[in-house]
Amino acid sequence: MPARKRISSLKQLRLITVGLCLVFAHNAAARTWTSADGSKTFEGELTNYDATSGQVTVSMAGGKNITFAQAMLSEEDIAFLKENSSGSSGGVALKGLPEELPDPDGEEADMSQPVKVYILMGQSNMLGFGKPGPLQEAAKAGTYPYLVDEAGEWTVRKDVRNVRVMCSGNSPAKDHINDWMTIQGNIGPEIGIGHFVGHVTDAPVMILKSCIGNRSLGWDLLPPGTEAWEHGGKLQPGYRGTPDEPQGDTGGDMSRGWYAGCQYDGDVSAAKAVLENLD
């Protein structure tokens, strides 16, 4: 970002974990939802509604998300979902996210507002192996028109900063990208997410991607709190355990070799290092 800001200045830090797909929808106000038979109610914010599958995701108090079928809701709630969707098929965005984005206006965001940071973590699918050639041809033909300008060149969002860092295990990370959101080589999900988030957000946005490929979700990226478990007649390491000591705790020390969750620790540390000194 143009101005140097410490992490203490951020009023909102939002973590999005992405596997194969993420459908973004801007926050809605909390409402009272009622079950189909009218016997139960609960409070929560609608975060996503997929009209094709009928799946509804609601954020509960404390930040826990629950996903369920719309058939579990009252007719009034189902009508609310349909009225507040954009009418597109598949993952339906809430109002404020048009089906077809306009080209970026080239203006920078209002830097007097706190930066909104979206952290993307994962492995090969997150890293970015998408080839831009076919995408550019599709954009020129009218699909994803917001990605190319009138001259057929990639558009640039100057209200969204695209940052990617990568490390092996919990070793020091290297900076790979730190630029405005545009396409300069192979691409990942940050391109689509960045354009839509930037469109609906007045504040400056940073898409921060911390990931590396060829990593197992059940070993390298094993998250904290995962206990050792048995598989194939053998005890598998829990978080920070090793094959020799599956219930042990290395404390994050790689001097004796790789441990379960080593890449998770590294990716989180790399993201924190960026946030400690935003540029």
C-alpha cells in the first residue's frame, strides 16, 4: 500500500481459507431465521446462498459458520434469500455484487481508511498454476470483461494490493508478488476474489496469499489442535508430532527434521510477517 501502516492500525482482519473454490458474498445484517415448521429460531448473518443447490451459509455468534439446505427454513426466509440474490446461477452473490463487473476505474482506494486484509492459504490449487492465455481470449470474447480493457490488455486494480509470499516448512519466507491486482503471469483464485472484493469495498484491500505446492493437508498443513490418530494399524502424528513420536511436540523446531503441521506454521508466520509492516 502507498502509506506505511502497522498492524495495530487495522480495524478489520478477515481470514478466508480456500480449498478448491470460494464464493464471496458481502456481509449482510444479522436476522432471525425460522425453521420450516416454525418450532425453532436462531440469529445469524447470511454469508452465502447458492440458489442452484439450495445451500445456505450463515455466520453465527462467535464467528462459527453453519451450512444447511434452504428447505429447512420457513417460506418467509426462503423468499428473503431469493429477493436478496442477484439472480445468477451457481454461487449467488448478494446484492452489491453484479453478475458482470465493470472495468476498474484506475483510482486508488481511500488510504485514510483501515486496510482490509484477506488471507488465502492452501496448497497446489491455491498457489496459482492457471495459464493466462486462454483466459485472455475468453475475456476478449466477452467472458470476464472486467479483466481486459478496450485495447485487450489486462486491467489493473489500484485499490487492491496483490501480495504472495512462500516458504518451505517454517523457514524464512520469500516475497514473490507485491503489486496492484492484475495478471502478470500464472494465476490463482486471488484474481477473481480480488476484483470482486475490490469492487464492493471502499477501503483499501490487500489479498495476501501464503502458500506452497506439493504439500499434504493431513501432514504438512496439519492445523493446531489436531491430535494423533490411528490409520492402517499405525498411530499417525498429531500437530507438531513426528513419525517417531506421533504424540510428541517439537515446539516448532525443524532442527530434527519435518514435523506434522510444519508448513502450516510456516505459512502463518509468513503472513504475520507481512502484516507486521504493511507497505
